[in-house]
Amino acid sequence: MKCLIDTNILVSASLFPASILTQAYFKAVTAPNIGMVCDYSIDEMRRTFNKKFPHKIHVLKAFLSM
């Protein structure tokens, strides 16, 4: 199944790694599923972190490097 991951899911999964939402995210992006994220969502995620969570930019970088 192809799963389009939106910005809200990405932000929540990066900020709350032990949450049920994060577990659902990882299930959506691992085989046999195909997780898809568009460039706009990544840009929006960066803008959201810069605006609302500037002290947690390191969390964003770690999440995006996975």
C-alpha cells in the first residue's frame, strides 16, 4: 500500500518518538507499505520547527536523517 505522509504526522512523529502515532508512521513507511513524503511537506516541517520549536531543531535533523 502506498501511504502519503502529511506534515502533521511528520512533526508529531519526530517530537514524540514513543507515541502510538510514531509506531503507525513507522508501519506506514516499512515493507510491504511504501511511505511517500513530498518535498513541500519537508519544507513545511522545517518552517514549522523554525517557527514553533526552534529549540528542537536537533530533533528535526535527527528525524530527517533516519
